Amino acid sequence: MFITVLDGFTLSPGDNPWEPFAAMGELRVHERTPADLIVARAADSEIVLTNKTPLGADTLAQLRKLRYVGVLATGYNVVDTAAARDQGIIISNVPEYGTDAVAQHTLALMLTLIHDPRRHDAAVRAGEWQRRGDFSFWLTPLVELAGKSLGLVGYGRIGRRVGLLGRSLGMQVIVHTPTRPPGGAFDDGAEWVELEKLFARSDIVSLHCPQTPENTGFVNRALLERMKTSAYLINTARGGLVNEVDLAEALNRGLLAGAAVDVVSHEPISASNPLLAAQKCLITPHMAWAAVEARRRLMRIAAENVRAFLDGRPQNVVNR
């Protein structure tokens, strides 16, 4: 049995061994696979693993031996799940592996936006402290988070963990989800609010929802204009949730104090992405998920998914 990994580099750039899969079949790991090589590399494989290499209906139709696709991520929109189901191909994902890592990165972005330690470190090394002559100085407004409002769009595992971190800093947590909980509050006391009110009330808005056709680009000019000029936007979910042209314009107009994104609409980021030239915009390269502990957890669960499929009891199936 052939097991083919189409794009294994980000999961294992050398510190996360593939041995669990090698024990289950003849394993072939490709660091990256361009679209025109997908069929050639996977044609004789019963099992294919992919992270971001797309498997559309036309591609799946050419993979006659394929019986299982393991998505090396939580999001599985890279695979046409309906077409796979029609061909009898099972698709599994890894629904939870990086909660702590993503929540930690979200907090890092939040604190960096407010304190900007790298900028101050650079100023000190450039002699600014000596030139000023005072025992203390700062280049940006410093904000105390205690008592501020943290607005979370989406309240799954990661959203709840970010909410917990926010409460530990003394923040008030407000949440918007598609379904309003009974009584208007969640079991941990977080308040549910309408989306427009969340953007208007929050001092920090953080996105933690999946991207769907219905919510693509929902963070647009109308919502951004509701934000406080002192508020910040953070996106560690999916880049397509944000209308990047509208966000860049809002930042350049000073409609909000800053933004930090770990994801963009097209990755890797294109040179024409308007956020690259936007004021007060911090961009990290889709790295929130990638702590080595999280990647090793992902590898283990993905291997367990394959083993469960081979044993006739597939788990974490997304296209039943």
C-alpha cells in the first residue's frame, strides 16, 4: 500500500518524524507538490495526505486507487468533500491539536500591538534612551488591558482559550457566534452580543471562526467603521474572513489603532496585498499553529486517523 504526502514540509521541516506512517505502508513524502504534479505523484496511492495542496473534483476523478485522504490540518476546504464522498473516498481531518499554540500566539500579537517591544528595543540600541535623558520613555501609547473589552468572533476551543487568557488579564469577554446561547450568556459567563455591537464595544476584536462562503470578507468597511479609534483587530483564523482592502483603508484613515494578522486571503502573501503597505499592521506568516508540540500532536493524530481507517473504523471523518 502506497501512502503519499503531498506537502509535508511545514508539518515536518526536520523535527517531526514521519515514522508512524512508514509503519503502515510504503511512504513517500514530498515537501511541496505543484498542481501539475499532483496526479502523477498520487496516481498509485490508496492513501494521500495533504495540508494545503488542493484536491478538487477533477483531480480526485483521476486518482482511481485513492480510498482515503488525511488532511493534515483542522480546516479541510482544500478537498472537494462531496466529490470524494461520491467516489467512496473517506476524508479525515485533525480537529484539535493547536489550541494552546494558537491562543498563545493571539496573546503575543495582542501584547505586541500594545507594547511594541521590538521598536523600543531598537530605539534603545540606537541611543534614544541616552539622548532623551529621562529614566523612562515610550514611543507608543501604553494600554492597561484590565477592564477593557475583548470581543471574540467564534467561541470554539481556541476562542474559549483566548477568552480565558483575556479574563486572566482582567478583561471583559464578549462573544458573537451564529447561535445565541440560552439566556444570552455562555457557561463560563461570557456575554453573547450581536456582531455589530461586538465591533463597536470591543477594545480588541479577535477572530476565531471558520471561514464559510457565507462569512467570507465579513470584516468589511461597515464593521470596521463601528470600531473605536483606540481598538485593535487580530486575525489568527482565516485570511478570507477579512476584506483586506477595507482593512488597509481603515488603518490608513486611523479608524482603528492597529491590526495583527497571522493569515491572509492568499498564502504565501502576494506583493500586491494592501496590508503590506498599511499603517500599524503587524503580519506573521501563518505560524500560530506551528509550535513543535502542536505539530507533533498533529502528526500523532493524523497517524491514528490512518490506522483507524485501515482497521475499518475511520475516525474524524468530515464527509460521511
